[in-house]
Amino acid sequence: QVQLVESGGGLVQAGGSLRLSCEASGIIFSPNTMGWFRQAPGKQRELVATITSGGSTNYTDSVKGRFTISRDNAKNMVYLQMNSLKPEDTAVYYCNFQTRWYPGPYWGQGTQVTVSS
């Protein structure tokens, strides 16, 4: 019912910045929550940041002050601005969509972020 397509990953040096984008299409009901998760090699997928359709945000402690999540409800887009990147931020980043109106969550295909030291 919901398709998610991420873009914006890549290779960056430590201290650099990247901006991830995710476009949701399909049947989009509100209220909903969109977010970003990441999975590094050999590790479990972990929450990075979420934002509700009302604009409330939540961040994991390791990215607070460096990453900013935002969304454009009219375009069904969510963004993740990542600054001061560290090698430990290297992972595949996945877009996520959840709503109480139908079963989920939904996931994008992932985009690779690699931070070199």
C-alpha cells in the first residue's frame, strides 16, 4: 500500500555532510510517522530519527545535534540532514513509514552511507 524510495547516500569524509531523501507513494493516511533507521554490517537495524505528520521528532542519542529530520507532508517526503558525519555512521539507511490505519511498517530499499576516516 505504501512504496518508499530513498536517495542521497554516498561516500563522504569524516566531518562532512549528506542529505537523505525519501519519497512515499501509494495510500498515505494521517496521522503517520516516517523515519530513518540504519544497519551497519554485523549489527542490528537501529532507529536513527522519526518524525510524525504533526512534526514531533525523536532522535537516537548518538545523532542528536548532528542530524536533523524533516518532512514535507504535501509532497510525502522525509529528509535526513546529516552533519559532522563520523565513520561509525557508516551503514545502510532505510526509510520507514508507519500508521495506525493499516498494518506496517513499510520500508524502503535502503541507501548506503559510507564515512571515511
